[in-house]
Amino acid sequence: MDMRIYSAVEIDKRFEEYIKEKFERLQKFIFDEGTAEFHIKKEGPMYISEIRIHSKNNDIFLKEKDNDLNKSVEILFDRAKRQVRKVHDKVVDRPYR
């Protein structure tokens, strides 16, 4: 999966690698080569994390707000994992015609 990170907030290389590592785990649920765009913004005291996952058949967009950047990324990862898994299970459980 091609992962791009865009940040309006100063993040270090370790945190960027951490984000890539977390979202690379979703690759096994995507059938074809997909891309993911991860955006981090700050509006007032809130950090806004967004992810767009594009694949051949599906597009997923998720957004999360929180006061803590790490917590925002963790919650977003959990939601993305559930969403991607749900789409994966629909395709796998579909009976052949």
C-alpha cells in the first residue's frame, strides 16, 4: 500500500514511521494495490486526523478529533481497521454466481 502523510503539525520521523507501520497492517485486508493518504491538522486545541484509503473497488474516508494526537491516531486506526475488515468480509462472504 502506498502511504502518504501530510501534516500541518510538526511531527518527528519516529512518529511518521509509527503511523506508517500501523496502517501497513491494513494491507492484508485490501485485495489490490491501494493508496492511503493520512492528514494531520490542528484547529485550536483539537488535533484532526483524517485518512482516505483508495483501492480498486472501494474508497474509505475517516476523520477523528481529539486533544491528544496519539489518541486521535489510535482511534482512527481502530475505526479504519473495522471499516476495511467489514468491506473485506463482504467480498469474501459473497457467494459465487
